[in-house]
Amino acid sequence: MTDATIPGKAKKPPSRGPMARSIARFTANRAAMAGLFIFVPIIVAVSTYELWWPHAPNDIDLLSINQGPSAAHWLGSDGVGRDVMARLLQGGRVSMIVAVVSVAISLVIGYLVGSLAAFSGKLVDGGLMRFVDLAMTLPPVIFLLVLASIAGTGIWPTIGVISLLSWPVLSRMVRARLLELRERDFVVASRGMGAGMGHLLFRHGLPNSIDILVVYATLQVANAILLEAGLSFLGLGIAPPEASWGNMLNLARSTVVLEQYPWQWMFPGAALVLTVLAINFIGDGLRDAFDPRANQN
């Protein structure tokens, strides 16, 4: 007689898998869901604004120079008559492209360095980790400014600079995870059967590091947006006339703009703060959702 046929004994509900439990923990996190509700409309707006907004970022309207918010220009215009909302949306697109591409590059570098160190011998591991230590001891602000001054301005130099600054911490996190993984029976068996480094990296290492990569990528996107804004604010990132939240905030360095035309810097600043907060809330939610020490539901 099975449990299902025993009178008065309820059948146990099927246990949920780890991914289902992670999704449930994420959706139960109010801050993470609030971040998602803020971030998704921002992404949709910056991706599709040409379809519904009549102004282009660099269109000049000489009759609307330094005009405040109005029906024609919802967020006002700047000192040469360009629409602030169009530049705000284009600047958001540029910031997102720089952040996502730079984080993707740093993920590849960080994972490869960390996994090679974990799965290789002591000599390779020691050499790679000393290189990571060297990269982490460099003063980040000074290193960033030096790289930016060498690489120049523009989207791709900015992506390269941020990518080179972001990977060392990830490589150490991946190495720590895979050092424990390489001692498990299925990895030892794979090595004993002649599995190559590529098999170990992408068949065993990558699936078991995906939670670290997802959480790190989410949090690093917010950091990359701030780095790009800082570089552009200093004139070392995205150079005008290309729009970016950082070089739009640069207008606030002028006392006249700061006091008399606040819409020219207030809206980019608010967009930057909201976007970074939303991404951080999502990243914190993902970190809690993928935490193996979380209570099993």
C-alpha cells in the first residue's frame, strides 16, 4: 500500500528545484521588484525613443535656446537649443551600451583568468594570482585616469578602460569557487578520463559559476555606469556632441547653468541616481536569491 492510498495521509507536494526557489526568493524581495519596475521602463525608453519622440539629440532649435520645460520640449532645451529629453534618452542608451559591453568583456577576462588558475597547476595558478594581485594594488582612480588619457575619448576607448579595471575581483571569486569544485568526484573522474582544459572550463566550471557571474554582472553594470559618467564629466569619456549623462552633468560646472538653468543637469542627475539604485536593488535581490545558505522553501 502506497502513501497515496493510506487514509488520512496527504501526499507530499513535489519539491521545487533550485532555480524555482531562487526565482521565488527574488520575487519575494520587495526592493528587487521595485528596482525591476524602475529599470525596465528606463531600458524600454532609451531603446525605443526614436519611435515616439519627435526630436533628435543633436537637432538645434535656435528659437528655444535655454528654454525651460514646455509642451514642445518636455524637459527644456540646452544652451544651443537641443532638446534635453532627447539627449537624456540618447545619453542613457550610450551609458547602457558602455556598461553592458564593458561588463561582458570583464566577465570573459575574469572568468578565464580565475578558472585557468583553479584548474591549472601550482605554477600557473601562482603566476596568474600574482598578476591579479598586481592589478588590484594599482590605485583605481589614478589607473582609470591614466588609461583614459592614453586611450582617448569615445565609446570604445571608454569601454576598454572600464573593462580593464573591472575583472580582477571576479577572477578571485571564480577561482575560490572552482578550487572547491575541482576536488569533487565528477571533476576528478573527468580528468582521469582525459578531459581537456576546455571541457573543464565550459562543461564543469561555467555551469557551477553562473550564479557568481550573474550577480557580479548585475552589480558591476551599475558601477560601470558611474565610471562612465565620471569619466565623461571630467572630459575623458564620451565627448560632446555625443550625449552621455556624464557630459550632460558637466554643464553644472558653470555657475550660470547651475543656478539659472537647473533642468539641464537636474534630469540627467536624477536619471543616473534612479538607474544605479534600481540596478543595485536588482543585484542585491539576485545575490540573496542565489545564496546557497538561504532557507530552502
